[in-house]
Amino acid sequence: MSAQVFTLPDLGEGLTEAELVRWLVADGDTVGVDQPVAEVETAKAVVEVPSPYAGTVLTRHGAEGETLRVGEPLVSVGDAEEAGSGNVLIGYGTSGGHEGARRRRRAAMRAATPAAPPEPEQAPAPAAPPEPEQAAAPAVVAASVAERAPGERRPVQSPVVRRLARDHGIDLATVEGTGPGGMVLRHDVALAAARAAESAAAPPAAEPPAAAPSAPTTGTAPGRDPRTGLAVRGIVPLRGVRRAVAETLTRSRAEIPEATTWVDVDATDLLALRPQLTGADGRPVGLLAILARFVVAGLARFPELNARVDTQAGEIVHLDGVHLGIAAQTDRGLVVPSVADAHRLGMRGLDTEIRRLTAAARDGSVTAAELTRGSFTLNNYGVLGVDGSAAIINHPEVAMMGVGRVLPRPWVVDGAVVPRSITQLSLVFDHRVCDGGTAGGFLRFVADAVESPLSALADL
């Protein structure tokens, strides 16, 4: 049987390795061109890798959780026939067939999975993070580990469930799923973690007392932190997105002489105007989209903040156009997808793109290009319930504007103290590219637009 070895493809954006999260095929499976064979996690996103060959899977190179470098063998396909473009760059696949193969796979899974009755309502597990929407679970266990036939593939688990299991050190193969076809749900993992914690906390069986040591012993007991002596609750490997964030922020702190300035602004008129600014779907445009439009206008007047510093060449590179990054908190960590050519979009266009990108960031479908092309970042940390922040610049950008939560506060208007809706805007900037006058001018421009939105919109 002739065979072709498919290696981990060039991931682009300077990425050289990826963690093998999950195999989507088994040895002996028949695969088609553009059929995803594995799910990998890079420093930018979780993505599926499509095969450029059709044939039979002979060997899967690497175990789930293992890190592979670009160019290392991923899967060997027997009687392989190559079709399509052969372009297997992550996020693109080969030309044609990818979506069709995915639809065929989903249709086959639906046909093979019996309909399940809805699950009675129950209280969510206390410590588990939000889980993406999925089919309701049946009231009884549909399939258990013991009942699964040899070589039978388990239903696909959601990324949130896999991440939760990994954080708790739970092997999903040992968890009985209560979802359709035996799918493991979030509360299944939470229950397994609780049982494991109870077992660990249970007192050991009575044993004869050991003889007292003749001299004090040194060292640290297994499972304890050597510095503090406290029990180790868990270990999370620093990899994937978390490692990329750590490297970026560390480099930012090491290289950039940053400064932060902030201002309290009255957003009462903006909140009153917002219901009149409807998006493409008829809903009011999000406040973040309105702020994004003001930020883009501010960068046109203060272009020094839309730049990067080339330390090797000793140059400040000013950019023509804005790719506006939107900081988004996800289950995999903080990521910053960016709206391409934000300077060409109005509020409706910005609103549509911001909603799309934040949803893609949370479900892991955002592309590497979307995560690395930003030229300036807007950070809405107010959704976290905080008023302000001295943020770290998203290297290699040179500035980031943040907005805190909007609260009713006493405010002086025409000599009288009245209740108004107040928020705080902050700007952290690279002091190498500009001084406080430029930074203050930009922040004041955005603040004035927030306080007098009709006047600002007339000028945009």
C-alpha cells in the first residue's frame, strides 16, 4: 500500500509549533481531501487541520496533548490521492470540499445519534465556567465507557468541556457522559472533579503508627509546593494562547517605556442617543462600536499613536489606516482580534465586525491573521465590573485605550450637582513615540465626543 506522510503545515504569522488537542480520525479511517484530521492549538487559536490527501489513515503521529513543530509528521495516509489546491495553511484548507466534508460528517453524526428527551433543569456546577450552547442532555446516561465497543469513537466534546477537564486533571475517557450519544457535558466533568476531590480528602485507612524518626527529616512531601509547603491544588502548563500572552506582555514591559493618562467623562447624552443609532440587524449599535468610531477619528488627528517602533532599525513606523484591536476575554485567555480597515467603516459596520470577532474569539474560530494584525487596541474592561486600569500595551503596538464601567454619580452641571452617567477613559502609550501633549490631546478628543456625541457625529 502506497503511503503519503502529511506533515504539520506552515502555520503562518511566525508560528512554528502547535499542541495536538484532539484527533478527528482514527487509524484505519477513510479520509477525503479537505477532511479535518486533527484539531491543534497554536499561540493564536484552536483550529482544524485539513488533509490534502484522500485514502486510509495508517499512522497518527503524536499523542493528544503533545506539541508538534511545523514540518514534523502529522498523519500517514495509505493509497493516498491528492486533490484540490493542496493549500493546507491553517484557517484556509484546500480549494473546495472542506465545508462539504464537514457537512457530511455532521449529517452522519446526526443520523447515528438517537433523539434524546430533554434533560430536567438542574443547578449549574458552582465553580465551572460558562459553556457554549449545545443539545440538551437526556435524563439518563446514554452510553458509558464500559458499554462502548472496542475502537468506537467518543462523541466530540466542546472546547470548554475539554479545557475544564484538563484544568481539573480529569481524563475524559473515564467520564460517563450524559449528553446525546454519551457526549460529556460540563456538569459531568464538574461531578467527576468533585468526586476526585472527595476521594483525595477522605482519611486513609487506619495503619499501625510508624516509629518516630530518630532525627528531623528534611525535604518536601509529595504534592506540596517546595517554597511554601502548601498542598499543590493543580498545575496548568504555560502553553498555547496563555504562553503567547505571557511572552507578549513580558516583552511589552521589558521594551516599552509606557505612561498612562485618564479622564472621567459624562456619558449621559451618549446613552440617551444610542437607541436612535440602530445597527444592521435593527438593534441599537453597541457602545463599543460608537467608541471605536470616535477612536478611529482620534487616530486620524493624532497618528503618532497608530504606529510601531522598529528597535533594530531605530525607526518609528507610522501606519496608514487602522486595524482596530478589540480585547476579548475568553475561556482560553485574553485575545485581541482586530477589525481590518476600521477607518473605512461607519458605526454599523464596526458594530457588525466587533460582534463577529468577539464571538469567533470565544468559540476559537478566530484566525491567526485576525489576532496579529492590530495597530491600536480598544479595551472595554468595564464589562469586568471595574472602573479603571493601567493596562499593558499589546506589543508591538504603541497605545491602548480602555473604558471602565458606566455608573450614576453626582456631577456638576451649570453650577448644580445632578446625577449623571459617568465612565473613565484611560490611555496607556509608548513614551518613545509621543509625549503627554499628544496622548492628552487624543484622550480629550475622544472624551469630548462621548460627552457631546451629536456634535461629534456631525463632524465625522
